[in-house]
Amino acid sequence: MVLRAHHLCSGLDLVLSVATHSAPVRRLLAAGADVRGTRLVIHARADTAIATATALTTAA
């Protein structure tokens, strides 16, 4: 579902920031992410994911 949401957000030029504590899940998400559009941002901690998404949104 995360990769599907990323694909939809990428088509709309929206940033999607994801957090998961699991390193294997982060690697799977990175490997399956759509590289044609907006990059999927994957973090180990939710606070970092939120801060990154906020910074990217305000910079745009």
C-alpha cells in the first residue's frame, strides 16, 4: 500500500515521507519505489520523517 500511495503522490508531484523501525522493510520500500517521479523519503523515526516532509514542503 505504501508503494501504491507513493506512485499516486508522485503523479501529483507530492512528497511522501514514511517511517518504519524495520531495516528490512526500509530496504524493501527503497527497492520497490517508483524512481520516475518524486523520491520516496524513508526514515527510521517518525519525528524525522515529519521534519523532513515539513522542510521539503516549506522549501517548495
